Amino acid sequence: MIKATVRWLDERVGATGFVRESLNKVFPDHWSFLFGEIALYAFVVLVVTGIFLAYFFQPSLAQKVYTGGYAPLHGAHVSAAYDSALNLSFGVRAGLVMRQTHHWAADVFVAAIVVHLCRIFFTGAFRKPREINWWIGLTLLVLALFNGFTGYSMLDDLLSGTGLRIAYSIALSIPFIGTWMAFLVFGGEFPSDRIISRLFTTHVFIVPALITALIAVHLAIVWRQKHTQFPGGARTDRNVEGVKFWPTYAAKSTALFLGVASVLTALGGLAQINPIWLYGPFRPETVTSPAQPDWYLGWTEGALRIFPSWEIRFHGFVIANPFFPAVLLPGITFALLYLWPIIDRRFGGDREPHHLLERPRDRPGRTALGAAALTFYMVLFLAGSNDLLARWLSTPVTTITWVFRVLVVVAPVVVGLAVHRAMKAFQTSGAEAFSKVPLRSFLRPRLSGDR
Amino acid sequence: MDERRDTQHRFSGGAIAWAFFLSFCGSVGLAIVYTLGGQVQLEGALLFLSLGGLAIGLVLWSHWLMPQGPDLEDRALLPWDQRDEEQAERAFAAGMSEIARRKFLGRLLGAAVAAFGFTLLFPIRSLGSRPGSALYKTAWRRGARAVTPDGAPVRADGLVDNAFLTVFPEGKTDQADSQVVLIKVPAGAFKTLPGREDWSPERIVGFSKICTHAGCPVGLYQAQTADLYCPCHQSVFYVPDGAVPTSGPATRPLPQLPLAIDAEGFVVAQSDFHEPVGPAFWRLGRRP
């Protein structure tokens, strides 16, 4: 049976060489290598659930009176988009579990990409020859963020309408081209009746196709270059140590897919997410309070909230306030990320190809910079909920905002310096566990080397 | 030694079998729940069971009963083949020189392709209307009655102190850029700005409801402090001084709508806003 299949294939496409090599391909085994796979499998769940949802959702702003399965909204004037999303949740069997799994999978997809990115950054896996995959991976992150936003924005509920309104205002703030850009993307002044169907086409067709294509290239390059590995044992730059694809790695990876799918479906069934029936339909003169975006846009939301009330005016021209936190900051963020392999090579790297990873402690400067950057974005993320913090802490929101304005400058510096010290301490203490590193090596890292 | 491995194998096999069995039960359960009409929490739990059972069974199987290596594989260093590279370069250069020989044709080809590339921009222009003066004006006109979102006109004598409501111009409740907050300010609690002395008849003031920061409706009014709050990014506007921003990221006051009261006692507009409403844009101060 197997023999006949192999022969059949080989006579037609000559694939046995590739198949044999692939079955025997060796994969290094380390827990930190799983995040990219988790992202991949979350994407598979997104595609499967997304196809189901697309069969029911109507990307239309045609107005109607709601008469569906959610009684509290009976009689409300709603759009076909919002109506079909409610019907999907209350009128279609297994519809709600699909919708919520899709939303959870999107949040996990971006989270897994971000953690994967951190792993690559802190272990130097982006170095030659893997720069191309670093750039593809970053592009995948941008597309994932964008598609997350287009996905939850097209339901025409009050929360997502608020997000669209802010996105429109951010586009308007761009110098020279902002007004035209906003009008071309939205099809006119906000709120236009064209944006929902545009979001739909972009969300279900254009971006998923791009993501699929880039994932294919990303994996093909990993396959070709073979995976990186941590130094130690018999591992060198010229070999790969691990388990063979067939059967062990294949079984493990399939198990990981099933595990990711089981957690996402459990969340989709048991943990409510984006309850659009509680937000209500979009009306231009109303707004939800509090209003937070999905987690992965929290940093831009926080930046918008704590950026001081500055803008630049001259001769009637304005560079509007949102431009700085919501266009310039993300622009600089991703520019630095794209340039990072080049920057890293300039500061302490080399031009040689590397297949062995660096431990974070071996490059304290890079590790400290990464930790400082993560702290910066974490403070911004928290600042995105300054209204909720004000409520929980019974403190005026103005005070909270000022605390964040200070923290966003101070915290990254403090964390960066502390991490730099810690990494130096780890260097001098060898491979001991964190808890075994003597306190004095944190306090006087350079002197403790000769203990 | 062998005996111990036997026991271990039997135990492993048993655990894996249980995991697969639970998964099987989960799928059967799913079929039953679905047939009975579906229930979201049960569906989530049963999906967790059927997928999770498979995952745990497989991971235990691969961990306990499959070869664990470590296996070693050689890694070829790039470039794989120096000679291949040279041949590819030569092949490309040969073709390139063929093209370069026809300089005139090559240039014309370049010009034609560039011209066609430019025409590909036209469909982008079709995506939206010309901004023109759209951002500088709203639907408010001289004598337009203020109506609530349901279309009910507002009588000036029907408003008590600190009354706060959202209005649109009559017949234009779908015009998002024309939303206005009406506030009846208590006596002595409002400074009329120079040039706006007759904009607030009977202490009724109107301000654009669209935040000048990022365009959210400024939906919260706190009467004690006379502050308007934007719930999106926490900008605060102080009404008595002409809705100037006092906290948060907003930089410009909310534009004020000149109001009047018509012969029948309804609140009307004297004119459109005197400045653009909503978030700032590049040519904000250069009305065409």
C-alpha cells in the first residue's frame, strides 16, 4: 500500500528524495521554540472558524429593526452587519462558540507572534542568515495587528464604531496626505456607508491571503536553513541535534496543534469575549465607556491617552496631536524592528552566519535594551486603561495620566539598567539557576568575577 | 530491568488509551449537544475534551513510546554551491547584455511600463470623494431647529438649569458631524467670549459634541465642575470658559454653535459653526 503510493508519486513528480529527507529531518527540542508553532496553529483555527463566520456575516449597513433572538434589543434600529453578527451568536447552532473561538484565536495569534519575536530577539536568532525571516515575521505581525482590527471593526457595534472613529481621526492627522487618505480609505467623511464592506473584503480575503503566502515562505526558509539551536553538548554551527520529524516530532507537533485548538475552543465556549449585544449598535452620537481596544492595540491607545496636549501649527497648517503617538510612534517602533538585524550587527555583532543561539546573558546590552523596550510598551499598554485604573484606585484620571507620563520615561531606564546588571551577574556566575546567583554579584557584577 | 520497562510501557499505554477514550466521549457528547439544539458552554467544554484528549494522548505517546533521539543531522553552510552561483550570475548577465544592446527599445519599454504603472493609480482615486470643503462645514444653517436624536425639537423654556442634551439640525439626525451638546448653564456660571455675546440665549449654550482630539462624542457632563469629559482618551473641556481643554490630550476648544430662539420658542442655530469641528487635519486653518 505505502510502497504503491510512493511509487505512484515518484513516477509522476519524483518526490521520494524530498520525502525521505523530510521524514528524517531533525528538529531541535526546546520549549521556547514552540511559540511560532502556536501562532501557526492559532492561524489554522482562525481560518477554519473564519470560513464558517463568513458564511453568515453580511457586510452591509442597510438599516432594519431588530427582531432576533436577543430580546433586550428588540425594536432597536440596527444595520444588517450588526444584525447578522447577533443572529450568528443567538440564532445559528454552534455559531457563538465559533465566533468567540475566532476572537480568542486572534488574540492568541498576535500574542504568540509577539512572544516568538521576543524569543528570536533575545537569543540572536535574527542574525545572518536569518534576516529575511525576521523581516517576513515582522510583516506577519503587522498584518496580524491590522487584520485583528479590521475583524472586530466590521461588526458595526458601538465599541468598534468608536475604534473606527479614532482610526479615521488618526488618518486625518497625517501631514500633507492625511485628509485624502482618510477620505479614500473610508470612502468619504466619517461615518461613511462604504467602510464596512471594505473592511470585510480586506479582512476575509486580502490580508489572509497575504498572511498565508508569507507563512509559506517563512516555513520554507526555516525548512531550508534548518532550525537554530542552543549551544551545548554535541551541538555546533554545522549540525542539528534533536528528534526526527517522523514519527516523534510529527506527533508532538500535531499534539501541539490539537492542544492549541482545545484551549481556544474551551475559551470560545466558556469565556465570553466581545459581547456586542451589550455594547449596542453603533450610533454616531453615543460612545461606550470605558472603551478599550483589543490587547494588541493597547499600547497605541495608551500613547494617545498620555501624550501631552501638543500639536504644531504654522500658517494655518496643523500637525495634529494624534499624529505623534499614533502614527510617528508606531512608525519608529516598526522601523527600528525592521532595521534591528543591521543595528545589531553594527553594535557588537559580526557578518558571519550563525546557527547556534546566544543566551540573553551573553549580550547584556541587547537584552537590557529589549527589556527596556518591553517595559516602555507595557507602561503604554497600562496607560490605555487609565480610566479604569482611576475608577479602581479612586484617584482622579488626571493624576493617573501624570504618573504614566513619568513612568513611561523612568521605568524603561530603571529596568534596562537592572537587567544589564543581572545579565552581567549571570555571566560571572556561570550556568547556575537564578535563585543560586549570590546577591553580591548583582551589586558588584564586575568584581565578583574572580571570586 | 526488562520487567520494569514492561510495567512502564503498560502504564503509558493505559494513560494514552484513557486520553483517547475521553476524546472519543467528548466527540459523542458534542454530537448529542448539537442535536439537542446546542449550548455554548457545553460545546466549549466538550470541544476542550475531544481536542484536548487527542492532544494529551498524542503528546504522551510521542514522549513515552517514540524514539527520543538525540539524532544528529548535518547542516550545509550557505552558499551551498559556489559553482552554481557563478553559473547563475553568468546566465543572467548574458541575457541582460542582450537587452542592453537595444538601448532605444529598452528605454521606450521603460517609459511605456512607467506610464501604465501611473494609470494603475486611477482606481485608487475612485475609492473616495474629494475632501474639498467637507471638513469645514456641517449641516447647521441659519434658523435650523435643534432636535434630539429622535427628531423632537427643543423648547427653550423646557430646559432647567444644568440640562444636558444632544441635538442635531432638524431633518439631519444622520449627519454625524453636526452633533451638538446643549447645556443650560446656571446664572453667572458662564463667561461669554468677545464676539459671542449673543450666542447663548437664555443661558443655553451649544458646543460641537465631537472631541477635537480623536473625534469621539464628548458624552459625559459633570454639572458640579461644569466639565465635559471625552470617554475615549480622557480629555476634559471646561464649559464656562468656552469649552477649553484643561486636561488630557485635546489641544483645541470645542467649537461653539451660535444659538437663538425662534418666534415659537424653539432653540435654533444662527448659522453654521465659525470653525471646523472634530479632530485636526493638515489644512485646518486654510479654509478653501
